[in-house]
Amino acid sequence: MKGGIKRIAICILALLLTASVSAQFGGFEIASVKPSDPASTGPIGMVVPALGRLTATNATLRRLVYAAYQLQSFQVVGGPVWQNTNRFEINAKAIEGSATTDQILELLKTLLADRFKLKVHTETREVPIYALAIARHGGKTGAKLKLSADECPDVEAQERQEFERLAKGGPPAQPTPGDTRPCSITLLPSRAVPGSLSIQARGQTMRSLALALTTLVGRLVVDKTGLNHVYDFDLTVDRQTMTRLTVENGGDSPRPQPAGLPEAPALMTQLQEDLGLTLDSQRGPGQVLVIDSAELPTPN
């Protein structure tokens, strides 16, 4: 099961790393698209745009759309029945070797239109959102949310650094339990609750937490805490949340756990008890991307 949890953690990291970019730039000089090996045990849905290249591993069409358009699962609707089951390997090299992460993700849109015959449009709809707020009177936060002593670069700089490390062949950052790297968000199997995932954040803003929660709860989370510093926090993600996220991104459901194992509290409960924060349900206008049509690509 630990291997499955690690693959889920990498899937979540991949979602967090492709969060917010856009630009126009050149094109792909070389682009290989082929089905993934069904027996592959590699990371689920890893999309790495860096150093003038794009690499995707075990990525479904849905996951590629999330990356190309910098969207979360709840912001994309429609699409063919195979979009969450068929997985692909992509290796592409930009004409301009200096193409940035932002520019390569923009080029991915063109590749999807060309090779997958992807057609999309956007609509504005009334959508549910969450406001991230302090739950307790007096503005007191929980015991596992503390001011950080780290002085960290902004989240975009951290994302670029991680993409470049992955593009050079390094594995996704997964320190051993007890290792607290500064200026990072790491995901590890929970030692206290088997089958759950532990998020360990060091030197992160509330914007980073809101982004992580957006990925986990499947709804836009807007920071309304008023907390403007960088923080260290620890949060456990329960098995139900992990299972939903994995299936939405083209992964297989984790194997059932043996009976009698301790169960982590639901994510909402954990957020309030450990961090002293809450998610207030609201509604507001939001854009969604509608997949009109797509076709299976011809391998090359």
C-alpha cells in the first residue's frame, strides 16, 4: 500500500505544480505521443514542463487538460468516456531551448488540439466555492499552524525550481519522515494513520494552503484568513479524500485497508482541529472549460 500512497502523493504534487501560468511562444520541434505501458508502476499523471521540454508520464487526457489550461478537476466538464482511463507518455522539445515553464504549458494546448483533436470552449457558471477563514474567536490558530522562521521565495519560484529539478531526471521530492526541508510542501504516508497522507509544509503562505485545499476538496478555495506571513503546518489527508482525488485523475482506487485500522478524521475536521481554520461554503460566478470533443491520438 505504501507504493500506492507514494504514487497518489506524486499525483497531488503534479497538480500543485501546474497551477497558474500562461504565455505564447514558438512551437514544439519534436513531439512523441504514445500509450503508456499498462503494467507501468510509475507516477500517475506527472507533467513536467521545464528546460525547453515537456514530459508526461502515465497522464490521462483529463490530466493533460488540467496542466495545459492550469485548472482543477471541478473546472473542467464534458469530454469522451476514455479521458480518465487511457494514459499516455509524451516527450516534446520546444523549438526555442530557452522556453519557460509558462510557455511550454501554452504549447501543450496546441499539441492537444493537433494530436488529440481537442476542441474546447469556456462558460461562466454559478459555482460552489469555499472561503478559508479562521474558525476560532479572537483569531487564534491551531497548534499545528505556526509562524515560520524560514525566509522563502514566492510559490511560483519554488514551482519553477521543482520543475527544473524533475526535468533533469531527479525524483519528486519525498523526504523521509522527520526530515523538515525549509520552504517546501512535502507529502508522505502517515505513520499515525495507515493509508492516509501527511502534508508537511514549511515556510508557506495561506495562498499555498488554499491551493492545496482546492486540489484536495475539488472546489475553489479563496484565502480569507487575513494571515499574511509564511507558516509551518501539518495536515493529514484521510483515505476517502485520497481515493476520490486519485480516481478523478485517472488512477486506480487504492486497495481496501485491513479491518480495524485507525481512521483519520475527515479533512474538514482535521483542518479545524489542527490548524484552527474552516472552509465556509459559498457560491459565486466562475469559469469552466467545456470539452466539446477529442479523439485518441495515433502513436508515433
